[in-house]
Amino acid sequence: MSPFVTHVHPRWADMDLNRHVNHAVIVTLMEEARGHMLFTHASPWAGFADPARGLVVAKLTVDFRAPLDWTGGPVRVQVDISDLRPATFVMRHTVHCGPSESDRVAAVGEVLVAGFHVATTRARRLAEEEREFLEKYLVEDVHA
């Protein structure tokens, strides 16, 4: 399966004293990519825009591999899905140091996402249309 790919733009204010994008901002870039995938790309037909069908981050890990220098340009974020279960799934975000797949990898983060019903504030199972969308990006082994 092909991964979901989007480009996000670090801001000048995201730089630290070493002129690198601050490590905490990498998590924000991953969040932006996740939003592009689930709430922009998928929303019209996969049900993620339904206000009652929330999603929450249950766990987050990040492996920082190289400094991400601020250039003023976009960076590539690739998102894969794994471990798709009735109520949860894992999203792996590969953040590149530039807009191309050939640019070095700055960080790889894995996020465990859980279905959440907003009104009841309880866990929920993923809807069939959500699962169908996620299956398009499902990979067997996402560990690099």
C-alpha cells in the first residue's frame, strides 16, 4: 500500500538556538500531518468529520534521527497505518528534512489513536467507513 504523504511548513518561530526546528515542534508537525490525513483528506466520505466521532491520542513515541534545519520551506511527512483494531490503530509518521522522499529522515513517531465518543466521553469502536479508509494505508511492518 502507498503511504499518505503531505507537506507541512515549520515556522521561523519554531527554531531553537541552534537554528534547528525545536524537537517539541516535530510533534506538532506530526499532528498537522495527521489532521491533513484524517480531517481534510478523509473527512468528506470517511466519517472523521462527524463531531460525535472523536479520536484521541492514547500514546506517542518519537525517535529523533537528525536535526531538522529551518529553511522556510515545506517538509515531507509520510503516514502509515498499522495494528488496526476494533477501536484503535497506530499511525507512524516519518518526518523528512525537506519536501522529497530522498531527504534524510529527521524523526519517526508512532501514535496510538483510539476512537472516542465526544458526548459520552467514552471509548468507541471505529465505524466501518473509518476502517475502510485506514485500510488503504495499512502496512504489515512499520518498524524501521
